[in-house]
Amino acid sequence: MTAMLEARGGALRAVAQAQPNIALIKYWGKRDIALNLPVVGSLSITLDALWTRTEVSFEPELTVDRLLLNGREETKQLRRATACLDLLRARAGVDWRAQIVSTNNFPTGAGLASSASGFAALALAGDAALGLGLTRAELSVLARRCSGSAARSIFGGYVEWALGQRADGEDSVARPILDAEAWPLSVVVAITSTAEKEIGSTEGMNRTAETSPFQRAWIDTQEADLAEARAAIIARDFERLAAISEHSCLKMHALALAARPGLLYWNGATVTAMHCVRQLRAQGVPVFFTIDAGPQLKAVCLPSAAAAVAAALRAVPGVLNVVETGLGGDACVLDVPELVAE
Ligand code: 2P0
């Protein structure tokens, strides 16, 4: 450890980048809240153009962890960040506190999966700073402990997060199922609000599990949905993937809408954008929508249709901005710490 400390000027420091992922077969519900284990498996695509960059610097003189998120001191996410770093500190036998500086190039906490990219980047940067050399699977388990969907953002392309069987959750881990380059799709994100959502995913899914009458049906039908999506991806069958993905999205929202009180993550523009996507598809445009715990609509399409989809969504009243992206690669450690300050 001493040589490493000298080499790094007394601080253990690294920077990592991760991209958000969008679930096509959704995660919603926990079977173990403390270990953050899901009630269902899920399947996602990792994006390219949106990113979180996070620098972690363990320093001997710090007495508490500090988190600067998008240039502002953040206390809401600090508890989870500290829990993540505690797991790493325990493995490394280091008790130094850390300064975390994290930047997103997209709205935070607004249904754009900032916790997925955020905790994946934190796990990777923390591991690199401490020189632990965890495997990708171990990093996925670690990221999952902090935020479920972060397990998937360790990997690029098409990713499946397994439900797992073990009580300790060590087999509830994500794995890549197809590289982004093997079937490049485009994603057009229609941003309908930049406000932080009122009810976060954790609270929303816990309320759903306690009160929604559809919880059992949700759990019982997920395996078949996953198998269908996996088969569609392996066959590069866009229509088949469109059908099962919209089904999973609408089923998750139906489940959450039936909670007490009901969880309504959409606004008027979200619904208009859903109709817009369905009209495009009826005209033969290869596109489908998916929506997470927020009001943004993500239209997934073949790259040849991306410009037409973006133009159509931009014209939807209430759509504030449209972001086009392809599918991205694995989360990675960056060589240039200055990037975080951009
Ligand atoms: C998903 N979502 O599969 C689903 C669909 C939102 C809707 O994963 O409590 O931030 O930190 O494990 O991962 C968002 O939930 O929740 C999410 P926690 P997370 O992408």
C-alpha cells in the first residue's frame, strides 16, 4: 500500500465513466431490501451519448465522505455512496474517507437512469482507486447493492440482470448477452420534464409490492417475458423485441398505477409521445417506446429511422428536448482526471 500511496501523492484516486441503461424488460420490486435483491430478472440496453463521470479520492485527512454531484454538495445520495465505498474499504482494509466528484451530462433523478450510471461509475472508480482489481461480475454485484439497475450499467450493449437464487444475492448479477455492435439500435429520448421526480424508484417499488394487487402476476409472467426478449435479440427480430418491450413497460406501469396511492409517472406529453410512436409504427417505421419511473419517453428504433423518429417526437407538444443516442460499451476507468471537471 505504501508504494501506491507514494505514487499517487498521498491520495488513492481514480476516475471512471458509466452510461445509463434502459430496461426493455423492467426491474420493479425487491425481495430483499437490505441486500437490494430483485423480485424479477430484467434486461436492458446500455446507452452511448449519456454518461456519468466520477472521481473518487480516498484521503487520510478526511473525516467523512463528501459527494459533489454536478458541482453541488449532495447529501441525499451520500448515504448510498458511503455504503458502496464501505464495501470496498472493507475488502481493501482501508478506512480513509473519500471525496466523490460526479458529473452527469443529462438531467439527474428525472427518469433517465442517473442512479444506474452513477453507482456503476462509483463502484468502478472506487475499485480502481483502491487497486482491488475486482472482476466485472463482482463490480456488478457491488453496484447492485447500491442501486439495482446499476448492476446492468457495468456492461455495454444488451445486458441481462439475473434474479439469482442465493439468499446472499451473490448470483444476482448482470451479464452481457450481445455486444452493441452486433445489433446497433438507436434510442431517441423525449425529455418532457427536467424536474426531479417526487417519488423515487425505491419508494415506488416498495409501495407497489405492499399494495398493488397485480404484484403476483408481475412476478409470475417475468420469466416468459425475459425468454421472449432474449430470443428476439439473438434473432435480431425488431418487431418481436418491440412487442415484448412495450408489453413489459406497460405492465410495469399498470402494476405501479394499481398501488395505493397509485404511482403515475407520466405527464400529458408522455402520453402524447406514446401515441406518436404507435402512429409511426402503424406507418411502418421500426420504433417502439419504453418509459421508466419518470415522464421521459425513450423511443427505440433502427438507426435508419432515428432522424424521422426524432423529428416526430420534437413536434409533440410538451416535449422540451430530444436526445439521440446509440448503444454504448462497458463502464470504464478513465486516464484523465480533469475530465470530471468539464
Ligand atoms: C429498470 N427502474 O429496470 C426499472 C424500470 C425504473 C423503472 O431500475 O431502488 O434506481 O436503487 O434498486 O435501480 C430504477 O430503479 O432502484 C429502475 P433501486 P433503481 O430500469
